[in-house]
Amino acid sequence: MSKKLVKKIFVVDDDEMITTALEDYLTRKTMHEVKVFSTGEDCMKHFAEEPDIVILDYKLNSISKDAANGLQVLEAIKKLDRDIRVIMLSSQEAYGTALQTIVKGAEEYIIKDADAFEKIAAMCNS
């Protein structure tokens, strides 16, 4: 089975600066199609577009206090498609938080640091 040349990547984060910067970075470094969403609910509304990779913030509640958090969105994604690649992106550095997302099906847990975008781009190209 060959890899798709152009992948569809969904970026889900309630921090507009992060989503804008990550969208720009991935578009330049990977040449993939990137769509951004500020809530998990918005992402799930577009899930029929069949993303190849979802980059998902762990904490998603700054826009709406009733918004689902990243772990809840991860669970919803995995119910629809167990094989979809989900990369968690977070400022939470707790081992237990990272482990929880991996157990629920995330491929990787990346801390929002100076190397985060580079790590994500490398994973999107693999």
C-alpha cells in the first residue's frame, strides 16, 4: 500500500496564534492540506472529510467553557476511526497526562516547546 502524497491534516486548538502559526509552518514544510478548528466540536462536524492526521490540543476550553477537552475529542475520533493518526499537542508536561492520551489511542504526545512544530512536521511526512 503506498502512502498518499498529499495528506489532509486537521489542527484543533483554541489558541488562534498556535493554529495560525502551525498551519503556516505545516503548509510550507509538508505541502499537505491543512484545516484548522478552534473546538473539537467544529473538527467533528468536518470529520466526513476524512483527515489523515489530527493534531489535537489537550485542553480546549478557552472559547467555550462547555467545549469538549482534547481527551474527549480523541475518544470521539477513535470511535469513528480507530486507525486515524492523532497527535496530541499540549503545554501539560505531566507524565500521567501524556500516558492517558497514548492509552486512549494518540500516536504521540508533543509538548508545546521550541521544537514542537518540527516534530509534528516530521510525523506528518512519515
